[in-house]
Amino acid sequence: MHTQQLGNSDLFITPIGFGAWAIGGSGWEFAWGAQDDHDSVAAIREALDNGINWIDTAAVYGLGHSEEVVARALEGMGNRPYVFTKCSMVWDEQRKIGHSLKADSIRRECEASLRRLKVDALDLYQVHWPMPDEEIEEGWAAMARLKKEGKVRNIGVSNFDVGQMERALAIAPITSLQPRYSLVHREVETEILPFAERENIGVMNESEFPNCWVCMVPLSLEKAAMTSVICFTFKASAVPMNRNGNSQVAYSVFPVVRTLWTPAKIGSAGAKRPKKG
């Protein structure tokens, strides 16, 4: 499978990635429902066997459980994929989820993710949500320090608007952005995607299937090349990743349904997606 440079990073990732929201399982606010960890591990390994070279997860997925399942799947593996995760969504002893971009909170989250994933450094560490807005500068400065210390190799953002990205760029470069983008929600095409292209910010979209419609029509600003893929999925991405050369498409996939999908094939996955992730 060919690879494409992600934004300003030295990461060359496949057009298809593995999105690990669903494998967090049940028992938390934004869960997709109960999952079998053995099936999740098998799905990750099958995705990697088919050439995928990156996994995108988050600390909040299953309140740490998704990261632990990813670590299980990668245990003993020689040629390991890139591992991306996220911070800023935190929880208390009652499992109530909140938001923090305080520097000490981000550092604690990073250390916890490193332990759960059993890695020395994170290939891409992302701010999950720009909340609270007034803490963006403090949080992004903390992310930049973690990169300088070698705990993370690249830093990115998720769900940021242009103004918020401009504030972050005043502190440190942004490697990547994850916006909401689908056939239904195309607002990012007006300002956010052009801004990301100008600033050489790689884009991996999320929330591609509102109300569970599965679609693999490329949504890039330019003509995108796409091949048939095996998906374990409720989630896929199709957006420009880099301003050099032709636009490509990037996918994030969930291990829920094993189906052979081809470009422009549309169907119902049969379940309603959580509101936030």
C-alpha cells in the first residue's frame, strides 16, 4: 500500500488507518456498545496484515481501555505501526467526563497514555477538543514542551476552527487536524480545509457517517485516488493530507463490520453513532 506524508511531519502513512473509538467498549458516556477484546485485537492485526500502518485512538475511548487493547494487539510485534492518541478529555472516579487543557493535566494524560500503550514516545499526540477555549494557549504550549522532551514526536489538533489554529500556530507548528467532515457536514470545505492546505497541516477527518450511513465517496478538494479496501468500520476519512503533489485520501476504520467496500458504495451500518468522540 502506498504512503503519503502527513502534513509537516516525517510520518508517511497509508491511505487507510485504524480508528479505535469503538474498541473502547461499553460503560462510558460516548460508547458504541460492548465489544469483545479478542475480536478487537484480531481486527487490528488483520488491518495491519492488509498493509495499514497507523492506529488512531484516544485516552477517553473506554476511559483508557482502547489504548490498552491497542497495546495488546501490538505486543511482540516487530514492524509496529504508528500510534496516534489524544488528550484533553478527562474523567473522575465516578467516570464523569470533562475537559482540561491545563499544562499539568496534559502532562499527566501523556504519561498515562505512554504507560497504557507501552511505548516510549507517541508518534502523534492530538488535542481532542479545544475546550475550555481560554486554555488553548496553555495546552498547546504544554504539547510543544512534550515534543521538545521527546515524549511525543508530532503534535496535532482535533475539532479546531481557523481562529483556534491560528492561536496555536503562534506558539508551535501543527502537524495535523481532525475535523468533522462528511457528505452531510461539509462546512470545513469553506475555510478550514483551505487553511490547512496553506499551512501544510495534514487532515484526517472524523464523524464521516452521521446517523450511520457508510459512504466511501472521496470528499477531497481535488480528485482523489481510492482503491477497494477491507473495512471493519463505522468510520472512514477522505480528505487532502498534504499540499505536495496530488491530494490523497485517509481512512480511519472501526472494527465493527467486516465488509469489502468499493468507492461510491453506500449502505447502512445499522446502528446510531454516539454524539461525540
